[in-house]
Amino acid sequence: MTEIYPGCYRGETASGLTVFAEPMPYLNSVSVGLWVKAGGRDDPPGKEGLAHFLEHMTFKGTERHSAAEIAEEIDVLGGHLNAATTNEYTFYYTEVLAGGLPAALSILEELATIPRLAEDDLARERVVIEEEIRTIEDSPEDVAFQLLHEALWTGGHPLGQPVVGRVASVAGLGLGDLRGFFRSRYAPSQMALVAGGRVVPDELFSLASRFGSAHDPTGTPGRHPPQPGAGVALAERGIQQVHVVVGFPTVPIGSPDRYGIEVLNSLLGGGVSSRLFQRVREELGLVYAVFSATSYHSDAGLLAIYAATEERKLPQVVDLVGGEVDALAHCPPAPSDLSRAIQRLQNAFLLSLDDPSGRMVRLGTAAVLGRTPAAPEDVLRRLGAVAADEIQDLAQRYLVPDRAAWAAVGPSADRLRQLLGRHVGVA
């Protein structure tokens, strides 16, 4: 294992598995996660939800242990075991006392290398996933963001498709699809094993060296970057509020502009002292929820602004959002505002480092996206170096109304069209 910055170590096993360790020896626990470069954007057309379905199926048992036996072992360790699928990757994670690390790694290895993937589990898990999809579709906020992604990442690009899939696409997935996707994606060379907490790097590497593959990988299909669009998407739901979100394409996760965009987002709507929260909610009382948020992919990025309000207040809310965006592009922030936004990000980052899971997620996400994790001191320095004129420049370059995509969910699509028409060019 090689120290990549003080207190963080990296290695690569003979099978191609990347290993990261960030010891926190004063803790009694260790958080360990396995990242696989297999996400929703890798689902073949018409098979949306495949990566997510496979994640679910790995928990139904392995060639060595049943699902019940795995659950019992984790319970005995006093830990927990879970997983999640994103656009870019799937990751499996657990947190146990340090003495339970070998057993926890053994479980992660089995899930990712020899899942059972049996026909008798398929139908039951399909029903579970369909209920998960319906849960998301019952959330107007989730629907609004999904519509935004479809409107922004145009041409049917995988980043515009729901990671969980749709009921129709999940209904068509068979065991052959799952096994084929597993063979093409779940190889050690496409994985990163990360641990934070009470862990000895060399011992972790020794345990990780047993990770192998039960198959010869069939090759990883390539990815292609999206072409952003500026569409508008509307949906009807029997609800009282209107949920509206606007998205601006920004930069990939590896861009040096990301630090400035994070500070810009913090100023705009990233916290309770932000301009949007203070103006739209606190001063005018037009909304309960309003915020901005960033997201990054390996080859694209997004800054989104969300609000939920009464239908009759929608034009005013949209005007206020546009006004705050315009203000950032035309005038650099005051020194006190900039300092507060930077301190908020720096302190939140430092707080995340107190949590072994926070360290694990930071390292694992960087590793699976092909990036070398930055030292904490470097992150703090880069945030602190963001200047007021840089914020104005970034707003001018990225928060461009003509490049924005819009989505809204409310009781009437026709009324949404009328209310938004003069603001966002809805036909």
C-alpha cells in the first residue's frame, strides 16, 4: 500500500481490485464499502433498471450462503449491510466493529463475485422493485427531478433515464439479462474496496487479495457523454402544490471549476442562510421548500433549483429564482456572504471526516470515477481560494437561462403551461 496523502493509502491487487484505506485508530468500528463501475447509465436501451435489479438480486444469497445466513452473520457482528445504485456505480457497504472486518469482507466478496442469481428469486424481487418504483412515482419532488433529467440529458441518453427503471422495463428483465450484465461489469478490475475507521492498511490489502472473479469478464461497454438540452417537461398529479425545478448543465466531477460551483451553489440555495431560502421563504413566505443542489458525473454536471408552492404563486416564485440567478451573474457577492458560504462548505466537509462512513464514501466515489482522492487540506484550500469575481464568472458561464431545462408537477399540465409560458418559453 502506498500513502497518497498523509493517513490515506492505496494499493492494487493482482486481480486488479483497487484498495483504499484511511485509518482512524481512535475508533472501535470500521466502515467498508465495495464500489462497482456498474450504474444506471450502463443499462442497455429498453432494459432500464438492470443495474439496480442486479444489486437487489445479489442480496438473495450466494453460491455459499443463503440470504438468511448472510443476515444472521451481519446481525451477530452488530453491524448493518446495504447497497445503492446510482447513475455511475453500484456500491455495497457495511459497518462493523474492527474485529468483524474479515467476516464483513468475506460477505462483500461473495455478494460481488458469486451471487446465486436464481430463477425462483426473480419474480419476488421484481415485485419489490415495482413497489419501489411506485413509491418514487408517488413523490412529486422525485417525479419533478426525473422529468428534469429527461429534459436536460436529451436524446434518450442513459443519464436521463431512471436508475430504478420503469415498471414496463423491469417487467421485461430476465435472468439472462442479469447474468450477462454481471459477467460484463462485476470484475475486480472494475471495483474499488474502501475502508475508513479502525483499519490497518496492510491487513486490509491482504484480506482484499483474495477477491477474485468466478468468470472471465466479457468486456465493459463504453460510455458516451450527454448532449444537454433546454426542454420543458410537465406532469399531472392529484396534489395541492406545484413542484418546479430548473436545471443548468455545469461540469464533470473532475473539473477544477467544481470548487467554485460548490461555493456558488452554497450562496444561491445550498443552506438556510442562502439567498433563495432567505428571500423566497423567510422574507416573503411563498414556499416551505426551496433549495439548490449540485450533482456530478464522470462527463457531465448539473446545478438544479427546486421549489414547491401554491399554483397561484408559481409565477412569482419563478421570477424570484430568475432574479437571484441574474444577480449572481451581474454582481459579485459581498465579502461577508462569500466568506459565510465558503465556511459552510469547509465546516461541513470537516464534519464528514469525523465519520468513517463519510471518509469511505468520499474515497470510494473518487476511486470508481477514476480520480485520485484529494487530501483534505487541498479540498479546504481550494474552497478557500474561490474569489468573488470567480463566482460572477461561473454564474455567467453556467447559469444561462437559454441553456436551462425545466420540469414541473402539478394538478393541471395546461395551467402549468400557461403559468410558466411567459417565463420559460413553454409552447
